[in-house]
Amino acid sequence: MSGRILKDKGLIGFSLDQLVLFFKLFRDSAVPWWLKVIPIFAVVYLISPYDLIPDFLLPGIGEIDDLVVLILAISIFNRLASSDRILFHLRGIGFKGRE
């Protein structure tokens, strides 16, 4: 849903707006707990010694999969949140939308 409200910039253009919205939604008690598990699993993957691309094997490149997983988890979390909660938080941060 948030992809329709905030301009979807794709993986490379992951915006600060999406990050701010994520933190507000994550702290919102009206957002279901099961939805909050998505970014928690991403953080667990981030600190886990097991990676798709081992960090020690390809320094620099090995961290990219960690970043991709984290960005995807935040994007999925934001998209699955209810549109009324998204609008509530966007209004709270002064989002006006398209005029």
C-alpha cells in the first residue's frame, strides 16, 4: 500500500521516507504483531553468521546481501501495513501527497 502513497523508487532508490514510515509503523500498537516479525527476521539474518554470500569470503560484496534483505524486509513490512495506519503516520510527519 505505501508504494502507492509514497512514490515507489525501487530497491536502489529506497528512500528515507520509507525508513521513517517503517519506524513509526513498527512502534504502532495497531499494527499486528505477526507483521512485525518480518523485519525482526531480517535483523536476525543480519547478525547471523550464515549468509547467502559470506562476508569473509568476498569483503564488501558479502555485506550487500545483508543490505538487500534488510531493505526488502522494510519494503514488504511497509506494503503489508494497513493503508489507514500508513496515512495516519504520513499525516503525522507532514506528508501532503500529490497536489
